[in-house]
Amino acid sequence: MTLSRDYLAERKQFGRELSSFQALQFKLADMASELTAARLMVRHAAWRLDQGDPEATAHCAMAKRFATDMGFTVCNEALQLHGGYGYIREYPLERLVRDTRVHQILEGTNEIMRLIVARRLLAGGVIESLQ
């Protein structure tokens, strides 16, 4: 997030800083919102796990799937904002895009996380947000 914010503040196009364009401001706002939602979901799942909640596994699966998908989406949007510079190895964004993509696969693919949640729901598990 800060990489993109700083880049938009320093880069100019049409005689204006990129950060002055409303569409790019909206993109930054969406990225911040998605990261915040993902962090909250992970913290909520961790809390349920700490409490010994029987639904903790489903919540952890939802949080893992959502956080890794949002992490990749946000990095991909940042890559779009940075243009060609986002692909250059000297810029940290290139590594972030690569790393967030692999997290969708490690520790159980996101498709497996979906299966865990769906099976719990179909078995009559109660996930509070769906009541």
C-alpha cells in the first residue's frame, strides 16, 4: 500500500501527480479497505481458534482464502498502478506479487479452503455470519 501511495505521489502524468486523479484515489481506497477486511478476518479466526470454538477450522479456512486472495488482488492492483516498474526486480513490488500468489497455494490451496467451509456448512455447522 505505501509503495503505491508513494509512487502515485511522486510520478507525474499530464503535468499532474498521479495521486491527484480520482480514479487512482478510488483504487487506493479499495486496496486499503480490502487489506483491512482481510486482517480483521484473520484476527477473528485466530480469536476463535484461541477460544477453542468448534467452528474455528471453518473460520480459519475462510480467513486464509479471503486474505490470500485479497493480498494477491491488492498486489496485482499495485502492479497495475506501477506499470512496467512493477515488473522490475529492483522494485519490491515484483517480489510481493510473486509471494502473495504462492500463498494462495501453500498450506492448502484456496480451493481446498472452500471445500472445508462448504463441507462444514453442509454438515450443519453454524457460521455466525450466515445465521
